[in-house]
Amino acid sequence: KGFIMSNKMNLGCGFDIKEGWFNTNYFSHEPVKDCFYLDARTEHLDMIGKLDFILVNHVLCTLAPQDADKVLRNCYLWLKDGGTLQVIDMDILKIFKSYQEERYGDIPIQDGNSDWKLCMALSGYGTRLSLYTPKRMEDAIVMSGFRTVERKRESEHDSRPLESLILEATK
């Protein structure tokens, strides 16, 4: 009930429900209205070649590297030819630069000294299993089959601009 099959997927949406999108999550500690369970590590053959746009917002860093690679490969399969993948994830170089330049207010952790903020930002309070530089993320996307990858300065979907890396890929 309430299911809208859209040509746009919000993969790993959490509580960020986008109206008119296919909002998915791997799991939730509490039910989220208009969000559907989807294990993006598996192919879901019924979705192959059906989507125009997939948003993956701060999800890949929470997965083991081999699982993140599976998700990217499936995103490639699910997109129509010419479809777009937008990946927003933590950019460790941005976090390190803020630390090195002593711009500790740019590190998105509220409490603690500068070293605590750096460690907690990089580990996501222990939730991050994978870390990406822009080049490493681009390589992972290309290895998934995408033909073009472009780094973006901003995205209307980015809720964490001080720490985010934004890449768009075309199938």
C-alpha cells in the first residue's frame, strides 16, 4: 500500500523519503512510511533496465567493500541505457583537509577535541566499513560498468556538504 514504482530510486533512504520516488532501505529499526525493503546486494531481475535515476546517499561507506561493489554493479544493471547514478558519500580528503587546516568546525561532529572529531567523522561513530577518496570511488563506479563519471560540486540531495563527495555516472 502506498507503493509508487517510479523511474527514480532513493537507495538506502533512511528517513529521507522523496515523494514520487521508489524509496528503499535494507532495514530499519522502526517502520518508515513509503519506504520498502530491498537488499541492493542482490540483482532483483524484475528491475533490470527500468530506472532513469538512482541516488545512493551516504550508503556505500556503511557497507563492506565487496558489498558496496555489488550494489554499484546492480545499480548499473537496474538503470536504463543513458540512466544516471548519483553517489553521495563521505570524502575522507575533505575531512582530513579540515583537520589539517584547523577548521574543526567543518568536521561534522559536535563534541570533543579536534582529534576526537577527526576519528569519529572518519569512523561514523563506528558505522563506516569503507572509506573513499574521490579517485577510489570513481574507480569503483567505473569497475561496475559505467562509461562516464563526473565529480559534482553540489547536489540538491546532499544533506552533508561539509563532508560529501558527489559523483554522477552515466550508463
